[in-house]
Amino acid sequence: MGQVAFQHGNSTCLGLLGAPDVQSGPVVTLVTSVGAAGAPIEIIGSGFDQGVVVDFGTVPSTRNYVMRDDVTIGWAPEGVGVVDIRVTSSLGTSPAVPSGQFAYGGSAAVLVTGISPDSGRADDQVQFSGIYFGHDSQVYFGDNLAEPVEYGTEQLIVTAPKPTIAVGKSATVSITALSNGWSSPTSPADEFTYLERHQP
């Protein structure tokens, strides 16, 4: 079945015919996450061409301008709250991603994009990369608040708190950052695993 899928795949057939491969659809990786209706919002990603349409949630942008293949500007339509920005071209629509959200007014939504290291022990220092960390940022390892060490708008360093120990309690916890009234979404990439003290 694997061979059949490979032999009949678009890339394989097009390669045998000497034709160019099918281009991938648009992808949104980051947007200016705060603004008001009518504001020009920079959208960063890939696969943007002059025929793209930008949607703020379910509402299309009032107008948009493609600067490059990886940058387009969309003017925010009327709306409230936090919405996903998605870009549609003839090759499809970009998937919704946490870093592609737009917040109407207020503060930008905080997002954790990386953890280093992603395992360790209580009292170890852990570095977080992300966007829109404020001076009021708090980091939770599961239900436990971490002690801050260093804050920046795109980097946080904290001391891992003691884990909650209980029968059936997992050694892996979700990390949540709170800032500017927002809570970062959790994903498998935002997890920290506590190691036993006797492990090297």
C-alpha cells in the first residue's frame, strides 16, 4: 500500500512527466495581534500571491495588499474579541494557528512557542520563548506557580516549582503563561516532564 501511495502520489507522477510539483497552499505563522477595526495588520507566512483573500474570523478583510510571498497586509474589518486570521488562495486556505490570532483592542494574546529544557527537576531554571510576554507574566507548571528569574517580551526564565505528587499523577505537566489578561493555549509542545531526583 505504501508503494502504491508513493507511485500514484502527485509529486511522483509530476516528476516522471517533467512537470513542476504542486505548490503548497498559504500558511500564516505570525500576525500583529492587537489593533482596532480599520487598522492595517501585518501577516507573516508563506504562499501569499496577489489573488489572496484575508479573513478575520469569518469576516473578510476590508482590503489587503501583498508585499511579498511571505508578507501581506490586511485591514481589519469590524469585530470583537480574538479571531483567527486565515489566508485563502487558489491553492487552499491556511490552517488556524495560535500565533495567527488577532485581538481587537486591548492587549495582545500571549503565546509560548518553545521550552528549554523540556524536562528537569524542581528548582531548575527553565527558559520559555514566545511572544507578547508582559511584565505581569506568570508561568504555571500544571497548577503550580513558577518563581520568576528574568522577563522579556519574547523570553521568560523561571525556576521550576515543586510538582504536585499524588497517586496516578503524571510527571508531565502542561505549561501555561498568563499575561495582559490572556492565557496561552496549551499543546504537546508546551509540556515539561519532571525527572526523579535519583536519575542522572
